[in-house]
Amino acid sequence: MDSAGGLRVLVDAPRTAALSEALHALAPAEAADRLRSESDEISARALALLNPAEAADVLEKLSAERRERIIAAAPDGRGEQWRVDLRYPETSVGRLMERPMGVFRPETTVAEAVERLRELVQRSFITYVFVTDAAQRLVGVLAFRELLFARPEQRLEEIMLPDPFSLSPETPLVDAMRTVVTRHYPAYPVTDSSGRLVGMVRGQTLFERQAYEISAQAGSMVGVEKEERVGTPWWRSFRSRHPWLQLNLLTAFIAAAVVGVFQGTVDRIVVLAAFLPVLAGQSGNSGCQALAVTLRGITLGDLRNVRTRRLVLKEAWVGVLNGFLVGLVAGAGMLFYARFQHTPHAFTLGLCVWFAMTASCAISGIAGALVPLILRKLGADPATASSIFLTTATDCCSMGLLLGLATLLVK
């Protein structure tokens, strides 16, 4: 870089940093829109300050022509690494790769490596030195302190750690997190199936991306897209959320229809109306607990070691136990409330509430486990609007059970 170019970079540094922060707060689509008014050079330097996966997400939303221009303008060869990263799925290790800067041959001397590193560390943060053979296969790795204690004439192959641990670019992020959780290395080399060094992933980057994926689950459960951020324009938020609210309204009509079937019973035994939301709320919470555990198991890969039938039976049994105990309290509440209102058959109504609570909590536990598993089986995101479908199932079952039992037992 010439002196004029270096001066321009220094002058634009505050602007680049501010743009990078703005892009970080936006969803990829909005971030791509934000770059329309920026030059290719400023855009490339701002993206270079982001998590590599964030940069790849934004680049994907750009037109092919603009994406290639920004890649060509990226500093320190980052553009070529972005091009490589874009070949891999969004939730894979390959999307998080950076270009490894300190790469040397085994025959390189310590003095030669140190001289080259003096130049590299002025442009990049280097944690490890990677050693590759003529075919770019990773054969060793060493930390900076090894260079400090080594003699200048020693070759890197004499002081390196041979056959180092590495990640595969195709590895899903969840599996990578489980692999590295006990290692706590600041950076990890990434190699392909032939052992060639194709990139590097920082430990901080892995954890940041996993935290982002987990944070998106809560919104996905109620129909909020993973890409939506606080800076997303209102019209785009409205467009993505509204269809799910219409679906929720449709499912609410289904629950209302269940109550409508037993309208005569509600008119005859008015105290039942006070306990319908109690049952719906308790069974819904029980189902959400099962849903949360199942989604966590899917995210962390725990379901590989647990059969679906075992998970469903466990959640059903937990629901029975919770429903039994909560139902005793709710049934007692119905007993006292019905007597206070001078309603006939108060004890029978208490039994109806107790049994309906027990059964509905068991059913909600089963639904909480099955809904995300069914969505995954259908190829959909298991977290997408899970709570909407779960709420429909729990509302219909809980209210239908209570009103049905009251219709049969209370004449």
C-alpha cells in the first residue's frame, strides 16, 4: 500500500468502524441495503471488522456484481477467504473461517519466520503459526513463545507440534462447539478431507455465532424470523410477523370452536368459565417446558443418543406427575369456588378439574416433544412457530377435556 493509500485508510478508519457497528446491529438484508451508499473499499473494510459469518451473510444478500467488487477490494486477501466461506452452509464451520496469515514451510528457520511475522503482525492479529508442506497440508502448529525460546537457526519442523487438532469446514457449528468445549484454544486450524489448510476459526468467533443461533430460537418459536434485529425497518418486521399472527388467529378459532361445542354446558355450569384459562395456562406452560428441552436437545445434538420414543414417554410421565399435583390444587380451588357460588355437584367439578389437568399436562408434554421433531422431519426449522402449534394443541385438549367431563358427569 502506498503512502496516499495508507493515509486514506487512516482518515476513513473512524467512519469504517462506525459503519461496521451499524452493520452488526442490522439483519443481513438491511445491512446489504446500508452498503448501497458506500464505496466498495469502505464496505470491504467495514465487513472485515465483522465476524466472518456475519460478513458472509451480508455478502450473500448483495448482487453478484457488487459482491465481487467488494471481495476484490477487501484488504489482506480477506476477499478470497470470503469467497471460500460462501461455499459452505450457514451453520457450518466453513462460514466462520478467516485467512490464516502466519503460514510457513517446515524447513523455514526461526529467524526467517520471526522476520516475516514482524511485518504480518502489523496488519493482523496472529495467535498461532501454522506449518504446511508443499501440498498445503497442515503438518504442525506452534505458539509464539516457541519462537521466543528457540534458536534462530532452528527449523520450524524441529519445534512445532506435529499432527495438530483441526476442524473440518463441513462440520455443523453445534458439533464443532461440542468438540472444542474442553480445549479452550484461542484459534483452530480448519482442514479439508485431504488435510489441506483452508482456513482458521477463532474460539471467540465460534462462541459468538453459537450465542447468536441460540438467541434466535426464542423469536422463531413465536414466528419472528432469525434475521430480524432491533434495527430492522418496521415494514419488514410487519411483513415477516403478520402471517404468523394470522395463523395464530386461525388456531385460536379452533380452540374457540371446541368451547362452542360445549356452549350449553358452560351456560348451565357457569363456574367452568373461570377455570378454562387456568387449565389452558398450566398445560401450555407444561408443554413449553417440554418444547424448550427438546429444542435444546436438537441444538446441542443430544437427540442422537436418545430415542424419540424414550423422550416422548419421559415428557408424558413428567406431565402426568406435574398435572397430578397441580390438578389437586386446582381441583381443590374448584371445589371451594363452586361451593362458594352455591353450585351443585361441587365435588364432581373438582374431580373433573383434577383429571383434566392431569391428562392435559401429559398431552402437552407429548406435544411439546413431538412438535419440533415433526417440523424437523418435514424439513422445516424445528423452532419455527413451535409455540403456536403447541398452544393450539394444549388449549383444545385442556378445555375439551374439562368441558367434556363436566358434560358427561354433571347432569
